[in-house]
Amino acid sequence: MSNERLRQAMIAAHVDIDTITEATNVDPKTVQRWLNGRVPHARHRWKVAELLKEHEDFLWPADEDVIPTTTHTSEVIAAYAHRSDVLAHAWWQLFLRAKERIDLLGYAMLFLPEQHPYLVDLLKEKAQASCKVRIAIADPSSTNVQMRDEEELLGGTLSAHIQTTLYYFRELCNYNNIEIHYHATPMYNSIFHCDNEMFVTPHLYSLPGSKAPLLHLRRLGQHGIFENFATHFERIWATTTPVPLHAADPRNYSSRVASE
């Protein structure tokens, strides 16, 4: 059974069999066997991972003797019991590696600007480099936000969290290559999609996002789990509406804080 992770990593890095044979000093037939599912010796794994700029445990998971041909489960490269278990550095690297797209979908996503004080600057830099940024945040006046707030016993604070996030993102409104939209859909997953990587947080009843599990996905093909979530984002995005410029106006934020 073939190692699709290795094959896709070679394509992404523009590395062919001959390049790997030169780097590892093995026969081309040996590299073909690796592509067909055989696991190399440790010294060869290290060299190939370094050449492809990938983690060795991604190319050859420690708990799998053979990489299955299906991409449906191979695309799950890590799973965490809680979103809060993922280090801030991992989130930053996810955004930093993006070159073509950054798609964010959630209710408030307030933890992102709070944990990453330079996130707005990074998103601006990405946009200036022609990376398309789309942020779908929940409409604070929607019924689904009210229901989620009641479900988590938040006491009406979810709407305020959304407005605070918009305050953090105020400089991104009307910025070239950046779109911030409201969605009013029932949220089953939060999605953080950057090129061929994605963090997905399934929403569990009454649990706040920080305590929900998180999946780290890497796209390997057109019909895997990654594509399902990417399509999910596109379908929700099609229902969204642009956030009015006044929604992120600092004066509105100040007035809201003063009234609380």
C-alpha cells in the first residue's frame, strides 16, 4: 500500500526520486519501495524528512507499519483532547506558513487576537503578499449566538466577545485581500484553514471552545476529510454578509464597555 504522505510531500517540495537517491545514497528502486509503503531505516527517514522539510512522524507515523492508501484517516496528523492543549506557537506557525489562503470560521475566536498580539500585523503582511484572508465570525444579533450563549451559560457575554474580536480586527476591515463577514448559521465546527493545513474544533454540547477537541489536518487528496471541512467552510461563506464598518468602530466598543 502506497505512502501518500511521502508522495504528496515530494510533490509539494518539488523533489523527485533522483534527488532523494542522491541525498540518501540508495538505489532508485529503494525509494520506489518507500513510496509503495515500506518504511526506511532511521538514518534515511531523517534525511528525507530534512530534504522535504517535513516532520518524520508525519511521513512515517510511529504507530503504523504501513501507510494506508486511503487519505481519509491519514490526513489527521494530530488530535488533541482540548483546543487549549495546542501551544500558541503551533497556532502561530499555522498562520505563518500560509501563502495563498487563510480562512477562519467560528463564533467569536477571541482567543486568537488575545493570544497573538501581532496577529493583525501578520494578517496584513500576508494580505500584502497576495494571500487571501477570509474571516467568518458569528453575527452577535443572531438567534444561534443567543442559543449558544444560553447553552454554555455565558450570561449574555458571547455577543460581547464577538464585538471585542471585531475591535481587535478593526484595522483589517476594508483592507485589500481581507474580508470579514458575519454568519448566522448553527456552528458544528470551528475551522482554521491555512493552505494545505487546517485546525478543526468540533463543537460539543455545553462545552466552551477551549475544552473542545481539536484535529490537525493536512490535505493529501481531493476526496479526504480535509476537503470535507474545506467545502463546509465554502458553503457557510456563501451565506455570509460583510461586517458593517461601524461594527468595528472603536467608539462603539468604548460605549459598550462603559455600559457594562
